[in-house]
Amino acid sequence: AVEEGRIDLGRGAETLDGKRINLYANINLLSDVKLAAKMNCAGVGLYRTEFPFIVRSSFPTEQEQFVVYKKLVDQMKGRQVTFRTLDVGGDKMLSYYHDAAEKNPAIGLRSIRFSLREKDIFIQQIRAILRAGARADVGIMFPMISSLDEFDMSRSIVNECREKLEAEGLEHNPNPKVGIMVELPSVVEQIDEFAQEADFFSIGTNDFVQFMLGVDRTNEMVENFYIPHHPSVLRALKRIIDACRRADKPVSICGMMAAEPTLTAFLVGIGLTDMSVTPASLPPLKRRIAQLDSEKCRKFAEEILSKSRASEIDKMLEKGI
Ligand code: PEP
Ligand code: MG
């Protein structure tokens, strides 16, 4: 076993046989950034921009957002920062906007659907991100994308904002990477087409499991049915990663599956090279990766993917590699 004190997080993680895995941090509050920066991770794989919206009593202005986003970019000192556009609704309601009586909010007016409906708010957010990331390596990713049409609409808003900022002579990032979160099964069905279009992908397994299996992630009455190691979920992950590799597009996992120690060998085994987890999970994840041999992981994953039942996979994961 490798001791925590001897680990240099700056060089990312490496398997026993020297395969590099890039580790990123998920950031909710700016106060998480200090820890992430200390861990010396490769960057921020997921910044949940809804937090500055949730803590206020009305929508923050473009300038207010700019100040928060700029702090994040500055604290990451040149490392990559991936901004997820507003993901409100569902389990993240805005007291000043959402109608608590909305039926089935997890599949309601949330995430990118909200942004495409409230375009002014979307535009303010994109402008704030582009301005804050003027001299940084910035990615913009859209949550809950279900179709290429939504992706086209969202990306054209980024392009319009860039042109407008250019015309106004305001300093901004002229070339942000634009990607999507994979959270809906409809995207998997068209993953090769998406892989031609988006610059990068991040798999939001928390929602992906919910929508693949039709289980409310917040409902304890059905928590036994929320099974991340369901064969359909694991095979879909492999399909997404293979498609991104074929198209030479970066893909990460930013949902909780990335931090689950029993799944690390499987994820390495299907060729995942980028993982984004809460700052506190970075050291244990790095230690776990350091114990693995990538070829053994590949065989382990292959065997898991041949199983038809979650119960069989469960046993294999428990036993480990
Ligand atoms: C996810 O769905 O896996 C994810 C990372 O986003 P959130 O948990 O914020 O919905
Ligand atoms: Mg999500």
C-alpha cells in the first residue's frame, strides 16, 4: 500500500504498470477550491454553477457571477476549469423561481431546459463565464442534454455571446471548449453523432443511473432499485468511452461512481482516463489507482461486462480484482 504522505497529486494518478489517470475536482462552493488546489489536481472537472444561484434570494447579475467565476479561475492557477451551466430544478430548486408544485421535477423544467427557456439568464451566465475565463483553459458544459438540437441551440448561444463580447471590446475567452454531460439514455443511443460535435464529455452517473433505470435518486423508498452496477449502466459507460475514444474526444466521469472504490478497477478496465470527484475523495482514489494493474483491470471489466445480472456483478465487485 502507498502512504498518503508519499503521494504527489500534481502528477495525477498512475497504475502499477504506469498508465496515467487524470484526476479532477468537483467543486460546489468556492470554499472547496482551497482543498482542491492543495490536492494539486489537474483542474476542476465539474463546477456546479447553481450554488451561487441557490444561496441568493434573486438571480445574480452577470457581474456578480463574473466575480465568483473569476475567483475560481484565479485560484486554479491556469489549470483547466469546466463550468457546468445552470443545473437548477430537480433536486436543486430556486426558491425565487421554481413552483414547488411542479410534478416530477426531475424530469421537469430543469437544467438546460431552464436555460433555453430563460435565455436572458443563460446569456448572462455564458457572458460571465467567457469573461472570467478570458485567459484560462475553460470548458463550458451543458447538463441534461437529450438531443443534438438542444446542443446546437446551446452552442449557438455561446457563439453569439462571444461575438457580442468581441463587438463590445470586452476581454473574454474567444475559444472555450464546449461539451455536454451525458445523463440521459437518449444521448447514448446517438453517442457517435454527439462525439463528432461536442468538444468533450462528462458522464453524470448520478442522473444517468436515475434515468437509465427509471429510479428517483432522491426517493429512499426505491433506493434498492438504484443500482449503479446494473449491466445496462456499465455497458452504456463502455459504449460512451469507446465512442469518445474513436472520435478522439476527452471523456470523464463526474458522478459519484468515479469515487466508488469497488468500481475503480472496472472504470480503468474500460479505458476511462479522466475522473472528477470531490476534493476529499482525491487521495483515496489516487491510492486505489496506484494498486491496480491496467491489463488485469481490462480482463476484470471484460468479465463483468459479460454478466447479465447485477447480482453476479455485485459479487465480482465485492471480491475485487
Ligand atoms: C450527476 O448527475 O452525476 C452529476 C454529476 O450532476 P449532479 O449530481 O449535480 O446532478
Ligand atoms: Mg446531474
